[in-house]
Amino acid sequence: MSMSLISKPTRFRECWLVPVITCFFGGVPVPAQAITVTGAGSGFAAPVYEAWAAASEEETGVAVNYQNVGSSAGQNQVLVGTVDFGASDVPMKSEQLDLNKLFQFPTVMGGIVPVVNLVGVKADALVLNGEIIADIYAGTITMWNDARIKALNPNIELPSEEIAPVYRADGSGTTFVFTSYLAESSARWKKNQGAGTSVGWPCGMGARGNDGVAATIQNVEGAIGYVEYAYARRNHLTTVRLRNRFGTNVAASLESFSNAAKQADWKDAAHFVINVLETSGVNAWPIVSATYVLVPLPMRDRQRDTAVQKFFEWSFKNGNRIATNLDYVVLPETLKKNIIESWKRGR
């Protein structure tokens, strides 16, 4: 039986309200009859978008069909107009946004976590750092009892076992965030592999989606991989501690993600894009990122695009508890207000 958090896209039911009732949003009349909108992209953000959709539909009259297909596909689908909104952990560049007339904004922030399958090693017991992880994925470190890993873990009996790296085989925003962290941690990784939604992995095995990586790690002894934290927690995967730039061995948690997010400077962030990898927080998790939504501006289909806007406005106003229960960091209220106002102004 699959242990994946999300096994397939969820299609939320359409419901029908009394047709004579009309509500107003942003000065535009919206019929009470339910409307279904489609979104696609980020697996990192899929748990919160699906939970927000389930909670908001009755109140908003907007049903959301979200397809967890990865950030690259999410960007592509919004560009060609096959979905009402795209979702990506990789922020689109300013020139692309301007050329394609898209509005981009963050929704939540969260952590990417390395996970392992090592017999006898409990969650948050093993300590790694970015440089060692980069060398594992580069094929330079191949055994779990390598001297460099042992030096970080003097109190753990590490097995004489080959390391089996697992990576995302699809174009993935999770991979973009993870490889960006490796590139910041290792000059050699930055030069040879770099950061991207897909890179030339020197070794290891690929799996599709966060759920595919999680399942592969569960089935392969000696495996190491990376997933969004919600997948690790709900699939009971063995997370590691990371030694951050201050030399602190930090465990993955909502608190350590929040410690990183507090360092974010949104004031002058073009298109709301920031970098919070290896922030200055002493107890901050080093692999934290915002995840983004892309919508067309000006609106292509006024009714459907207004419904998308209504869904995210509801989520920003009412969805904080849902997001934190799923271990995401919510955005500051002033930032959410600025996003909605900018969206309504058409920029």
C-alpha cells in the first residue's frame, strides 16, 4: 500500500447555491452558483492548497481542482492558458512575467528536509551539513561510515553501508530549492551541477514527486532523499538535523522554519521574491523557501479569474490555522494585504 501523502489530483465536488443570490468581490458581481477553477504545479504547496480548497468551497462557492504536477509543469500550464493559476516554488523572472502578463505572489513558506533510511537511526539523531550532502549526491562520499559523517556524529554507530541517493526525476521546485542550498554550501557543486528544477545528477536514483521520493526512501535501506516537510512528517520518514552556518545543529520544525522566515525582508522584494536559504537566524533551518502562484493580468476570463482571486483572499484571511497545522509558515498580514491590493489594481 502506498504511503504517499497525495496519490493523485483531488477533484472537489461542485455545489449549487440559490441562483438568485449575488455577492460582490472587488466591485465585480459574482453569481452564487458555484464555479470550478483549476490550478497546477508545486507539490511543495499541494497539501495546503487542497486543504484550503476543501475548507473554503462552501463559503466562497469556488471549487478548486488542483493538480500536483510539479513546478515546471505549473509554470508551463499557466503560460499556455490550460489552468486558471499556476503554482511554482521557482519564482519566475521579471522579464518573463512582463512578457507573458502574469502576476506572481507568494502564499506560504516552508522547509525542505533531507530524510534517510538507516536501521537503528532515529529521527533527528543524524547530523549532516550542506557540503557533506552535496558530496553524497556528487558521489564523492559513498558510505555511511565515511570519516566526515562520523566526525559530525561521534555518538552514533554508523553502518558500513553504501549510501543510496534519491532525487526528483520530474521538473521540481523542491529540487530547485534543494540544489540552490547545495550550491550555496559547496563551491564544487555550484560549479559542476548548479541549481535548477532538474540537474545532471552524478549518481543515485530518480522518483517522481515528493510522494515518489518518500516511497522510494521507505523501500531502500541506506537511502537519502529530500522532500517537503509535510510529506516527511505524515509518512513517518527519518529526518536529519542540519548544521547551519552558525554551527548550530537544527532540527526541522515549524519553529526553525519560522526562525528563518523572520529574516525575510519583503519591503523591496521585486515581484515578492526573496531568498531565505541559510539566513542569519542562529536557530534557523537552512532550507526554507516561499512558494508562489502565477495568474494572468489582465484577466483572461473575468468570472474564473475573479473566482481564483476570491479563493486566495479567503485563504489569506481564514487559512492561517490550516497552514500552520500542515507545518507551513504563514505570511505577514501586511504582506498579504499588499498582495491582494496589488492584484486588484492589476499589477
